[in-house]
Amino acid sequence: MSAEGVSRGTEESAETGAVFEVLANRRRRLAVRVLEDASGPLGIGPLATRVAAREHGIDPSEVTHRQRKSAYTALHQNHLPMLADVGIVEAEREWVDVRLTDRAPLVASHLQQELDSGEDAGGGDCSFRSVAVAMGVCTVTPVALSAAAGPLVVATAAATVFLAALAWYGWGTAGSQPAGK
């Protein structure tokens, strides 16, 4: 293999790695989608509001101060600099007029595949957290109840909490599947 072939292979590998790193975070994926859907460049404030709205599956007018602030801070300190470093977005001064660059199609095709497969449908993260909390409760509950109740009562309580969380998770993700899936 020629030196040119090795160089090109290394560049393609680095580019692929950058795309996967960008796609690894849901908030970055949402920021790219929001910018794709926007009719022009967005300031970081409106971008944060729209990203928060998509994260929570609500209208941008319903986004709370806390939700917007969380998205704003993460975009400002982490996600927009990463997207800019790999050349996906650019902006004038301190994230004014954020817009996609001509490199954005590198991630756009992967985002479309994700949307087609329904992998990033809203609601899953919250439901998954419910299962994680239930697992924690199922772990702590036996210790707390063991002194006051028998093993059958402890096992029944833990199983009830766990099954309720699984039912909630199933209910939350069933409605988020795209039609026909």
C-alpha cells in the first residue's frame, strides 16, 4: 500500500471516529437535528430551548428555566465546542448565529438511520431511569425491611417495585415506537 493510501485511510478513520464521537451523545444529536430543521442560524439561547423541548418531548414554549439552563450550559461548555472542533458547526463570537457547516452531512446520514430505526424516540431515557431507580429501591428495601419483616414480605415488596418499574418502562417505550415497527 502506498504512503498516500495509508494517509487517506488514517484520515478516513479519524473522520469516522469523529462522527461516532459526535453521535455518542443524545444532546449533540438533538442539537444537530435542531440546526438542520432551523430556517437559519440560531443563537445558543434559542438552540438550548429547542434542544430542551425535544429532550422532554414538549413544545418550546413549555420549557422550564431549569430545563433550558441545563441544555444551555451543556451546549456552551461541552457539546458546541466538540461539534465545532470536528467541523460540524460554526458560529460568530460566543455561539451567536450557530449554523451547520458543509461537513454536517457526515453525521446527517447516521442521524436519519437512527430516526428510521426509532432508536432515539423520546421518552426512553426517563423510563430507563425509572427502572434504574426501582433497581436501587429493590436493593435497599430488603435491608431496611429485614429487621421488621420476614423474608417473604421483603421479597414480595422488592418484586412488586421492580415489576411496577418494568411495566412503567414498557408502557413508556411502547408509545414511542414509530408506526409500522
